Amino acid sequence: MRIKRREFLKGAAALGAGMSVGLPHIWLKNEGLARAAGGEIKVGVLFSLTGTTAIIEESLNKATILAIEEINAAGGINGMKIVPIVEDPASDPATFAEKARKLVLGDKCVSVFGSYTSASRKAVLPVFEKRNNLYWYPTLYEGRECSKNVIYTGAVPNQQQDEFIPWLINNFGTRFYLIGSNYIYPKEENNYCKKLLQKYGAEVVNEEYVPLGHSEFSSVINKFRSTKPNVIFSTVVGDSVVALHRQYRAAGLDPEKMPMASLTTSENEIAAMGGDAAAGHFTSAPYFMVHKSPENEKFVAAYKARWGQDKVTHFVSEPSYFQVYLFKQAVEKLAPSDITPPTIREAVKGEEMIAPQGRVRIERENLHTWLWPKIARAKPNGQFEVLVESSEWIKPVPYAAYPNQVCTESGLKQT
Ligand code: ACM
């Protein structure tokens, strides 16, 4: 029988599913058996230990390793140990993609925990989507993503800004200066911010982006002086957070009159800049180290015991920690022969746990997380004072800035 070329290609694609370039990976039943062979479950840990975002990512690595060690010490997952394979992507998106390929294809990890910046998440996304693997992303981000291959445990804009923006307007005034690092996250986050500012009758006096790793803010500070905003809304990330705060303080500006309101300044950056430089400025996030709960006391004590009494926990290290426990809960539901990224994804949908910040849940529709927004002011001792706490957990709406789009289990839908 003569096989026509088109039909042959179709057959070849079915045989080689997942191996040929450009085809989605199809996980076979019992493939999981090989993954869980020898009573071990291999996972990747992909946070930068060097480069401009190591200041924060190194602590995400530590929180992830802590959770893995705790789970293993308590007997593992159904008796199987989690084996972390740690890579350093050096704050460089191309290196993130290269290391992600190594973890997924070479090491055959069933999940990878990783990334701070959205630039690095975007860089690894094709690796996970093409191989139908699973990336666990703990960082607050801009939303506007609807992947079946990412579990998102950090806040999206509606969970950080819906309370924060009207609160800032009520307390300080309507003139906002938007300053961010120059990449997708600050731009999309500001897109949502501008919609809220418009809704509440507030205005943008300037919108400015500085390169990642930027450390010379004198001209920016001159513009703060000349434009006289009521609020400086900051989505600057990494080492630049430290430089911006120190130079603001050195310039003699007053947080009582012109505070910085940030979605990215945590106890971690404050530890690096010194409490005095941060004091009086505001952050909105679902978790602060001072949060009072038995789960948080346990987390903070364990983190300090493992990594040093001087170390802090914060709103990205907390999801880095609890998402490993959500991974455990999902894998626990599976037979060893059935532990594959797609089965883990199905098992984690709707999964809940009591995290240090409170009860969290993976939203079945969009694989983002229900969280507990808070507004806090930094104190000179490097900790925050929480001023406003949401009385209920808040649903993640990753397309909040795009109300005619909604992320569902079957993909992005136009409404
Ligand atoms: C970020 O880039 N999602 C902070």
C-alpha cells in the first residue's frame, strides 16, 4: 500500500508524540512509574543565586528547600522522597530557558519550582507547554496569562491593588508617579493601576521605567521633586529597590508627604537596604513576616533555624514554601505509577491548605491562588506594621485589566 506523504506524517507524529520538535508531549500511563522509580520524586528548583534578582531569588530557593526537607523528614510523599535538583539561572532569561530544558528533558523532573521575574517565567513557559510539564511560580505578577502548565501561587493585580489604590488616594491624594523596572511586569501592573486611578478620579503625573539592575536614581528623584506626586507607586525590582529607597532617603524626601507605595518591596529588600531607608513607605501583599498565626510562627521559626536567625520571610518566600506542600497534597492523591505533570495538575485543582498567611486554594479554573491581601507600613526595625487586612480571601482574576477575557479550565475565553 502506498502511503501518501501527508498521512505518513500524521502517523509518524502520533508515534513520536512529545519527542518531535513542535508537538505537544503526551504523557503515557506508567511513565510516572519511571519518574517515581527508586522511591524518589525528582523536582527542579530554579531560582537565581547570582545576578541582579539573586537578592530575592536566593530566599525563594531557601524556602523551597526548607519545605522539601521538612516533607522528607516527615516521611516524604507516600514514602517517596522528593529529590531537588537545584540550578542557578543567574538572573538571565535565556539561562532560565536552558536550565529549564535540562531539568525537564535531562533530569526528567515532574515539576519545577522557580522564577521571580515575569521575564524569566515567560522565557521558560514554552519549555513547560511543549513538554506538558508543570512550573510552580510563587511570585506576584501582572496576570494576563492562562497556561495549563503553570501553577501560580503569588498575587495577581486585583489581589494587590483593588484595596490599595483607593486606600492610598483616601490617605494621601490623587497625584501618582509610576516608577517601575523596564519589562513586562511593571508595565502590565501599571496598566491595571491606571484603570483604577481613572475609576477613582486620580491622575498619573509621570510614568517611567528604568533598566533592570538600575542603581542611579538622582534624575528620577529630581522628577519626584518637580512633579510633586502624592504617591510614588513603585514596581521596581531586585537590587534597584535598595538603591531607590536609599537615594530617596539621602535626598531628604519625606515618606509622610510623598510615600512610596510598592508591590515589590518586602522584608527581604529592606534587610538589604536597612530599616531606616524603608521606614514610612507602604507595601500591599498577602503576607508579611509579622502575621500572627500558628502556621506562620512555625514557618518563621523553621526558616530561621535552617538558614540563620538574622534571616527574614516575606511575601514571595511564603508561597515558595507553601506551594511545595500543595505539590505534596496533589502527589499524595496519585498512585506511584501515575505521577506525571498532567496528573499532578488535575490533582492540585481546588486543593486547599492552611498556609502561613491563612487558608489558600488553587482556583480550578485558572490555576491561580485565593489569597489574603494586606496593606502595611515599613518600620525602622525592618518589619512591617499591618494596617489593613482583607476580611476574606480574594479570588484571583488574572485578566482583571481585560474584562472581556477570562481564563477557564478549557483555556482563554472571550466574553
Ligand atoms: C515579577 O516580575 N513578576 C515581579
